[in-house]
Amino acid sequence: MKFSELIKKVIKRTTIGLTAALTVTSLSLSGLHAEELELEKDELKFGFIKLTDMAPLAIAYEKGFFEDEGLFVTLEPQANWKVLLDRVIDGQLDGAHMLAGQPLAATIGFGTKAHIITPFSMDLNGNGITVSNAVWAEMKKHIPHKDGKPVHPIKADYLKPVVDKYKADGKPFKMGMVFPVSTHNYELRYWLAAGGIHPGYYSKTDTSGQILADAFLSVTPPPQMPATMEAGTIYGYCVGEPWNQQAVFKGIGVPVITDYEIWKNNPEKVFGIRADFAKKYPNTTTALVKALIRAAKWLDENNNANRVEAVKILAKPAYVGADEAVIANSMTGTFEYEKGDKREIPDFNVFYRYFATYPYYSDAIWYLTQMRRWGQITDHKPDSWYDEIAKKVYKPDLYMKAANLLIKEGKIKAEEIPTGTDGYKKPQTEFIDEITFDGRKPNDYLKQFKIGLKEKQTVTGGKVMDK
């Protein structure tokens, strides 16, 4: 890039930065010496939702990793997950921090149809389920205690008497989740069903997700969760941080379980781009993945030593915009349940350890099984279909291209990324209901659940029907 051209870009970005209060634009000249790839496009706009797991984007920007790859990046917060996805699909955004279910759902046509792919998994864990003080007071009566504190993990078995009472009184028990294809929806459903509480089905004609439900789930944007619960519109919710800890700080609710306890080291957000973007801009795609891998490594390296600095960055209004103390409550290796009951959970947020950034096919298949379990995928699919869709959306080849360049450059170590994998993890056993998940056998997995669709079952006319 010529120096004069670079100066023009800097001036352009300065102007943009002055006119967009919520936009963060990359201005440094440090990328001048690090452009190793012939970039097809160097000006990029990425979207995100104000959650702590957008951290790899913020860190890649703030620590100059985008710049090192010759990328001039604008980070822009979005109003909600639907707006974010629509803006990626129509090209207003080049890519975004996404719910893992979004690229999968878009590609199979559940909701807006578009071929979205992911070359990068953003994190593991990071969510929690919170209930109101009133619900907690009732739950607590059924929970075993040790040394004066509740024994964790807290199963939904202890919520069931509360839900049953609401049902007997003719009062719907309402809970919030962030989006129909969000991890939060599936984790909340998983936890409820494991405790014998039916979270409801979807069907071709009814996309409420509330068919035959004991607990009624609805969409609420993450930052609005605490206020919506405080207003009594919902009695609990599943969301990412810092919105569980916000309930603790405001004294309006109690986080009862983390997703780490529901499914240890579960895959969370992904970075999503259009398939045609990756095809049209292959070197740009490699460059942005390189920057994100470096950011993830920075977040976890030296036993989370950088997390205090990360908290300060995320607290900025341009990113998460919550109090540092609220973000630090979970981001620095602890998690506070009931007020004063703070416990060590060093892996509550994982960005790089355990090959967290690698887009495993088996991760994609778990999400697809939950879509089928609850009727978002309306009909039975063979195991081969799950494998085909996973490979259409999750792109470990694009990830490995970027990772291998970073190894060559000495920025990461070879042992920090998986080698010799076929994209499938070994069968996973650490779920709250002790059911084993093998990504190679999705239909066998679905057969194990007491609550949920199996085999040829469909939901028609408000009933589960066997074809």
C-alpha cells in the first residue's frame, strides 16, 4: 500500500470516528509493515452484541492484531441478533460475532435463508441461568445445602415444584432467552427438560416454541434481561455475561447455574461470514482469522493474566459498556450466584484453551440435534444429513490455513491447535443429565432423551405425531 493511500484511509477513518459515537475504527499505521498477504479487501465492518464473549473482536482491535494483518476494521454494536444477521446477509456488515446456531439455521433455511459459514469459534462456556428473587425463595426450599450454602450444580428438578404450582394456579411460567437459535435457548431447554420441565416445541405453523410447554420461553435482547425480569414480565432467563451478574449487583435475582455446569466446555459464539465473502476474499478471510486467533490467545495466556486489562477494555461504552466490577465478576475466573456466594470457576470464559477457537463439525451437529429435538427441524434426518450440513457451515480448513501461518510466524505454537483431527471430538460425557453425545451418531443421541422429538415424530396441530 502506498503511503499516500494509507494517509487517505486514515483521514477517512478519522472522519467516520467523529460522526459515529458507537463505532470504533482502526487508525494505526502499524499494519504498514505486516501485510504478508495480498488482501483483496482491507476495509471491513464487523458487528457484535454487547456481551463479554465479543472480546476477541475488541482485543484484536485494541491490541493491533487487525492492523498487523493490514486490516482497517470498524466494530459496530447491533441492536439485536436478528438485525446483526440480516446486516451480514445483505452486506452491510462483512462479518459478525454470532450465535453458533445462526449460520446453521440460515443455511438450512430456518428463518432467513442464506449460506453463512464460520471459520472461527469465539469461545467456550460463558452463559448462566438466572431466576427472580421470588422464584429463588421457592426453589431454595428444595435444594440441598452444605455449610449453609446451596450444593451446586443446581438442577431444574428444584424448579419443577415452582413451575407445577404456577401451572396449577393457571399462571404461565415465563422465561427469557436471547434468540430462537441461540445457545441460550438450547441450554435453557436442556436444563429444564433434564429436570422434567417441558420447554415446548416448534412446528411448521407455530414458531413460538411453546407447544405443549410447562415453561414458556420468549425472546428478550441480552441487555434488557434484568429489567424485563425486574418488571415481572419474565421470572428467569438464560443469557451471557455480564447480564447474570447484573442481576446480582442490582439485587433482583440469583444465577442458579452456569452453562459450564450444564455441559462442561460447551461451544458458544462463532464468527460468521457469508460463504461468497470467503470465496471472493480468501486472503482477507485468512487475515481476519489470524487476528482473531491471536486475540483469543492473548485473552487466555499466562493463566488469564490479561483478563484484568480485558475487563477495562470491555467496560468501554463502545464495547459492552457495563461496570468493570460487573464484568470482572465472571471474566476473571469467579462467578457469583446468590449475593456473597462467589465461587471459583476459572473456565467460565474460555477463549483459547482446549482448542476453543477450532470450528469442530461435532459442535455444529450438537446444535442441529437440538433444533431437531424441539421441532425447528420439523422432520427426521439421517446421520449423513447432519454431517453434510456441518461441513457446509463449519470451515476448519479456513481456520487451519490461518493457524499454520501463525505457527510459521512464531505467533502461536503447533501444539495449541488440533492436528490430525477429522473435525469430530471424542464422545462427550460431561452433561448435567449424564447423557453421552457422539457427533457421529446424532439420531442415537436424540433417542436417549425422555423429553424431545425422536425418529419419525413431528409436531402437527399442537400434538406430537408418529409418521
